[in-house]
Amino acid sequence: MGKKIKIAIAGVGNCASALIQGAKYYSENPRDTVGLTSHSLGGYEPGDIEVVAAFDVADTKVGRDLSEAIYARPNNTITVAEVPTTGITVQRGPALDGVGRHLSRIVTTSDEPEVDVKKVLQDTGAEMLVNYLPVGSTNAVRHYASQALEAGIGFLNAIPVFIASEPKWQQTFAEKKIPLAGDDVMSQLGATVVHKTLVKLFVDRGVLIDGTYQLNIGGDMDFYNMLDEERLEDKRISKTSAVKAMADYDIPMRIGPSDYVDFIDNEKICYINIEGKYFGKIPIKLDLKLKVIDAYNSAGIMIDAIRGLKIALDRKLSGPMTSISSYCFKHPPIQMPYTEAKRVFAEFVEGKRDR
Ligand SMILES: NC(=O)c1ccc[n+]([C@@H]2O[C@H](COP(=O)([O-])OP(=O)(O)OC[C@H]3O[C@@H](n4cnc5c(N)ncnc54)[C@H](O)[C@@H]3O)[C@@H](O)[C@H]2O)c1
């Protein structure tokens, strides 16, 4: 085990639950590397991640030990590890626009007083804040990002509110000498990495793509929240931009969350269609169905993003960490094909590049 990586989490939903359970699972099973790109990344292992603070607004989670809050309603991902009492109480963050029209039918906001996020971050010694708020929480995400800045700690943005990919925020983090990475985590083997890689393959092999779509359904609060079309504009932009960047011509495409099916819980089902023409203008059609447990798919990459940002902190790097962002996120400052992103991330970890 290496040095600890002290993280704070905003939003104790399914993704936070999967990350915390996964870190526990791999720390108890150090020889089990199934599902990890590397057990030790830059000397850091999954079990080195220690949550020192957590913020939420739901009355089922605020005031409870993190070990209970991660299993609390409406979280509905699967369990892979029993997390013992952590001694970390979930604190009441500022709600702002975190709980939207749909979520407010299910989530009751805690009436505990709001904490001073910056002070908690400083008092707990958190080194980075991981943002897992619901899609569309623009004001809340900006608030948490500002609190990380004021506390002088790193920021990892797992959601499609644009921070790491925005020049204004990049500059502010660089001026404060703090690293950040994002935006919108690109799951380990999820719809985006599969779709962008297939589009790149079609293009590289000389197939002219006439059109492509990607439909996604899920049965968790993320999908329920995204029934609100007004909240998901940036999610569509993020997912579409990742695929669009793989071709040097405009492809008609429609990509995004499509529906909420409550009884499939945290399972996510994705349908990808690509149609085009190959040699002799012969038509080709690809239809693909991908089924995953969504939260663990995100945790499988956040486990690398967190260790990557810790390496950046150790090296006193600041501003947008482009290699971490391109490898781990859908809407990074620089879009890259997957294999290139993986290469630059490895070079960054090895110390061969400084962002
Ligand atoms: N594979 C994936 O699951 C995946 C991939 C990419 C991006 N994401 C994004 O990650 C985010 C988290 O996903 P999830 O499945 O854990 O969602 P979730 O709905 O289960 O969790 C969100 C949590 O944030 C809390 N919250 C709401 N407003 C808050 C506020 N102001 N302050 C603190 N907490 C607040 C909610 O109560 C809830 O506990 C979503 O935006 C999702 O789109 C997930």
C-alpha cells in the first residue's frame, strides 16, 4: 500500500457507492486484478483511496455514516463489499439546483443546516473533491468547484457541467496552482468508449458513415433525473462530442439518454446503430446492444482518475490535466481516440509528460 489519497465526495449516489465498495473490495483482495487496468498506478493502489468528507442533501443520507449512506435509498446499485463504519458523517451541502423537478418527487431535502464546504475541505485535509452531482446541477457544481479552489485542493468532475473543459475555469485553477480534470466520466467499457472506437474504426477502414445513433436506458436516479430534457442538454453535448471527434466529416447523429425503466435498477442498456457504405458503395449496418451495471462502470475509471490527479498533486502540477481528462472523461479539453488517450495517460503516469 502506498500513501493515502484523501478525497472528498459531493453526491453520495450510486457512483460514490460503487467507488467506495470497489476500493474496499480490491484492498481486501490485493491479488485480484480483474476489472482494473492496473492494481498499482504510480505506486497507488485502490485501497489507498480514503474518503475524508462527503456531502449530500438527501434526508436518507445526510447525518449518516458513509458506510450506511452508500446503501441508502434511492441508491440501487449492487453490493460487492461490506463497508464497515467509516467515522465519516455525510454532511449537508448546499442544495442549489442539485435536486431537479423529477428528483424532488423522490428525494426529500434534509433540513439539517448547510455546512461551510470550504471549511470542511480544509479541516479534513481533503486533497481533492470528486464531483458526483446529478446532471443539470450547473450552479451547484460551480459552487463546489469554487469551494475546492478556495480550499486549495484538486477537483475531479465526473459530470457534464463543463469545468475542466472551460478556459475560464482552467485559467483560474492554473492561477491558484491547483490541478483539475474532467468533464463527465467516460465509463470503463460503456456506450461512449465503444461508440467512439467503432466510429473511428469505420472511418479508418474507409467506410463512409451515413448516420449513427446511440440510445440508452436505465432504472436509477441518474436516468430518472434525465427525463427532464431541460437538464440534459450538456449530457447530449458531452456524449455527442466524444463520437463526433472521431471523424473528419459531419455524420448525422443522435446520442443521449433515452428513457427511465424503473425495474432495471442500476443496469444500463445501450443500443448503438451505425450505417454506412464500404467498397463498391455496398451498404453496411451495425447494431449493438451493451448491458452494464452503470455505477461500477464509472468507478472502474474514476479509480484511475483519482490516482492520476494524486500524481499531479504530488508533482505540484496545476491547471487542466489533459492526459487524465482525455483518458477518463467524455468531454475533456482535448478529444482523442481511445488508444491515443491511453498512451498519453501512461506517459503522464511515467513522468514523461507534465499534463
Ligand atoms: N456510468 C455512470 O454511472 C456515469 C457516467 C458518466 C457520468 N455520470 C454522472 O455521475 C453523476 C452521479 O451519478 P450517480 O449515478 O451516482 O447519480 P445519483 O443520482 O445516484 O447521485 C447523485 C447524488 O447527488 C446528491 N445531490 C443532489 N444535489 C446535491 C447537492 N447540491 N450537494 C450534494 N449532493 C447532492 C443526490 O442526493 C444523490 O445522492 C451523474 O451526474 C451522472 O450522470 C455517471
